[in-house]
Amino acid sequence: MTADSPDASARFLGMPKVDLHRHLEGCLRLNTMIELADEAGLDLPFTRKTLRPRVRMQPDEVWNWENFLAKFETLRRFYRSPEIIQRITHEAIADAAADQIAYLELRFTPATLARGRGFALREVFEWVEQAAAEAARRHSIRVRLIASVNRHDAVAEAERVAAIAADRTHALVVGLDLAGNEVEFPAEPFEGIFRDARQAGLHITIHAGEWTGAESVRHALEVMQADRIAHGVRVMEDPSVVALALERRTPFEVCLTSNLHSGVVPTLAEHPLPRMIQAGLQVSLGTDDPSISDIRLSDEYALAVEQLGLSEVSLAGLILAAGQAAFLPESEKRLLELELQAALLARV
């Protein structure tokens, strides 16, 4: 959960963690939004009382992808200055560190952050990178950044984002992500952009098999050449795609509560995570949008064990698998793995 949410079970809070799937735009603290609306004098069409249901999934609303994505419409109203963008970046990393996350890959959408005030895309990259580097030092957490583009945005804009990301691999940027409305917007228009990004040295992660079926995962693997699949839980609908993912040893970034809130699964009990693990797929657990779902990674670990029946040994395996799937050089990845192993053994 974010810093203004209730504590998770200490049993899972104390575990070392890796989060490979967390969106900056879904990390805004509720208290920060209230402060910004009050102190910065933002002209926003809601009150303290009505803000929460605009930015967080509620028990009494329909849980589907339309309502889930609608939360971002309100969140976008807050990206009004470099200072605000840097503040939310710092707070997102501080919250991850407080949850005992050892390594975080934070994905951000430069075009979305730039659009509200017409900022230059390159400046947005610089603001997020500077804040992320400073927060990582202050809170003793490893952080890397993934630039994300939305399927429903202009292809030309995505091309500019990818080009800037490729120029900044010397900094914290390690990957390019395709996200957004998978139902109404296919990935095909972005194929060339992601091919060029891979050739430029960026790692590739693709949102696929979340709101559409296993063929979306196949396209991400065969055509987009994804290093990892974001969500991908519907891969289980087609054994041939499962076999393809196994052959390529492709990691899947699974986000339990997000899948429930966005209507991917009707109930948590029906989540395919246990079947994915049983099939031999490499799986990690992530948070997706912790503020929208009001969760921490600790809570996702608790759900996996207490609701889906994973053992703590299996959970430790997922943590190590996440470390192995990190977009890091092999030497840094090995160091992270050794640190995770030592921390997990210390809990035994």
C-alpha cells in the first residue's frame, strides 16, 4: 500500500521484494493529491470528499477495465509542474522502500506527464530520472526506469519517446513498455518502434493477455520480441502459447489485485496464478498501480499465500525469479540475486 494506507501483515512486510511492474502515474498518495489541490491552488472539479472514488477503485463500483482506466483521467490533472512530477516520483520510490522492496522498476509515461502543460518530453525524462536517482540514494533502494507508451496515443509520439529513451540508457532508463487500452487498440502500429528500440539496447516489456486473449501474448512474443510480458494471465487459454512462453523462458509480471479491479478475473479465487506456476511459467508479482488499488506489494504476497494457497517457499521462488528477470546487466543481476537469497535465508 501507499504510505497513507493501513499496514500490511508484518509477516510479509519484512520480506525482501522485487517489483518489476509499477506505474508512476498510479502511485500518487491520496494525501499528496489533497495537499496539491489545497496548497497549489489547482482548479480541480472535486472536493476532499469526492476525490477518493475518482482515483481509487471502490467496493461498490463495477470492477472492469473502463472504470479502472477512468481513474487516470483525474490523476492526469495533477501533473502541473516539474516540482510536482519530481515529488510524486520521489514519494513512489519512498513508498516502495518502506515496503522493503530491494529492487524497483518504475515505469512512467512521458507523453502523459508532458501533455498537461505542454512540457518537452526530454525534460520530463530528466525530471523523473533526477528525482528517481535522488530518492534511490536517500532510501537505499535500487531503481531503474521503464519508459511507457500507450496503445491509444499517437504512434509518432511513441516514436519520439522511444528515441529519447534509447538516448538515455546511460542513465536509469532500461526499457520500453507498451501499455494502455488493449481491447480497442492493437499493438501492430508500434511494431517498428519496438524493433528499433530493441536494436538500440532497450529491454522490451509488453502489456498483453490482460484484457484480450492468448493471441495477444503470442504477438508480443513472436512479433514484438518481448523480454517480459506485463500481466499475460490469459496465456493459459491457449496451451500452444504457454509452450511458446516456456520455450523462450519469458517472465510474466502478474498483478493480482489489479487483475481483479480491472475485470481480468471475476474473483481472486479464479486467478490463474497457481496454474501458471504449475505449468512452469516464470512469474513475478507486481503492484501495477498501488494507489488506484490501495495496496502494497506486501499485500499481494499475502493474497498469494493466504488466498491462492502458495507456500512461503513458492513465494520466495517468485521473488528470486523476479530478480532473475530484472532488466540489469548480468553482474548486477547476480549481485541482486545473492542479496535476495541471503535476506530470505535470514528469515528461516
